[in-house]
Amino acid sequence: MSSTELPETRTAAAPPASRTTRAVRVADGEELRSVSLPGLTLTVRSRPGSEPGLPPALYIHGLGGSSQNWSAMMPLLADLVDGEAVDLPGFGDSPPPDDGNYSVTGHARAVIRFLDSAGRGPVHLFGNSLGGAVATRVAAARPDLVRTLTLVSPALPELRAQRTAWPTVLLAVPGIASAFAKLSKDWTPEQRVRGVLSLCYGDPGRVSDEGLRHAVEEMERRLELPYFWDAMARSSRGIVDAYTLGGQHGLWRQAERVLAPTLLVYGGRDRLVSYRMARRAAAAFRGSRLLSLPDAGHVAMMEYPETVAQAARDLIVDHGGS
């Protein structure tokens, strides 16, 4: 095993998938398709480039998110890249993986398998939160697949997590997710969405009425999925496990091995990934750029898509674009 090869990890099998009858929202200009791989099915949201031959980009969402988290930013780069956003296994419209592996390594393997099967690499790779940790593993393990790397509030290990992040960490404890599901069974989808927005946005007021309505509809759809809480719990456990993994497979060690030009984006009002981690990340990723947004929360690409897109554009253009 080479120093950047992903270690093999397995967890118990996931419950059988049951597809919901509710339709997944697809914005104008987007295309949705299903990609079947052995033991794995991924839903991929495409935003084709404005002209043929543009270099490919891949966007990876965070815990509890989906490919829709990138819908605001993808069109802003459509003149520069041919964009695709993936629903990680068990999230969005992707069913659980057959092996039940929701570790950061498991998600990274799914991304690598998708890129290899599609022959789209190397790509301009984007990741938010959990997706940032996944993208870091991909870039370290397979530098041949990554042209540039843009990380928005990446979930890299913190010695002292913020108190507002503790509920997410607690989801990793066996039984907590099912207990919370029972405790919150009377909460309306809108109440749940408003709670998520207050946690993830620096200013939830930036979400339009239409955006709120779409988020509530998506929450209603996800709550019908029999594996919703299981995917959340296992992926939360995967993040915690990745935080405690040391040696050559530790995320900070992996960050030091990334060769791709990297853009780091941190929000000053992030309640899940501390803003103080920006300096450590900038030191770990060699030659990286840092974009600090004092008023942004955990999902800057949704709150300030134009600003994040411009920084990503500068990175891509400065490093050849193709």
C-alpha cells in the first residue's frame, strides 16, 4: 500500500433502499442522471459547459446535503468548466451503498470509482464540509484525478470543536440518531429546515422565500426515505473516525500531500467548522490561497456564490484552466 492509498474500511450492511416517489428538484439548465457501478448507484447533477470541450469539474456536498447545494454556484462557472455534482451514497437521490460503508474513505472511494468509470479526470474538484474531507482524500490518493481543489469549510480534524457542532458529533453515537428521530417526530419539515439554516448560514435571512420553499420540499422528500437517519448517523460516525485516524491516513497528513493548487474558503460565522482552522489549513495545503468571508457561515457557496465562484475562477484561470 502506498502512502496515499486509501485504507480499506467496512461497516455493517445498510438497510435495503426504497426509492421515494417524490421528484427531485432540477433547476433550469441542469440534468439529472443515475450512474450504476458494482455495489453502488450514484445520482449525478450536470450543468453542461456553455461550449464544447471545457475542462470537467466535480462538486461534492457536505453531511446531510446533496448536489443541489451547488446549484447556485455551478452556472456561474459554466463558461469555464463542464460541471457535475454528485449525490454521495445515501444522500440526495443516491441510495445507500451495498456494503453500508459511509466512512470518509468509503465516500472517497465512491468518488474515485465514478471518476474512473466516466473517464472525466483530471477534474477541478470542489468540496464542502464532509465533501471537503472527501475531496482532500481523493486529491491525496489520486493526484492524477485533480487539476485544482476548492474546499469550502472542509471538515478537517479540530482538537476543540465548537459547542454548536456537538449535536452533529453526537449523531455518531450509536442510538442517538434513532432517539432524535423519535424525539423530533412532531417537528414539521419547515421547522427542521429553519433549524438547519440557522446552523449553516451566517445570515439565514439571505435565503429567499422560494429557496425556503424548495428546501422544505426537499426535506419532506428525504424524511420519507427509510435510510435517512441511518445515512446521517453512519456518515457522522465516519467523520469522527476520520478525525481520530492518525499516521499517514490522517486528514491533516493527507492535506500536506495534496499537489493540486488549492483554494480554501472559510466563513467567520461558521458554527460547524471553526474559523480559527483557516490558518492551519492554509499552512497544511502547500501554496494554497485563502478566501475569508467574515459574514458567511458553513455553506459559503450557497450564501455568497458569486464571491466563491470568482475566487475559484481566478484559481482555475491562473493554473491553465484546461
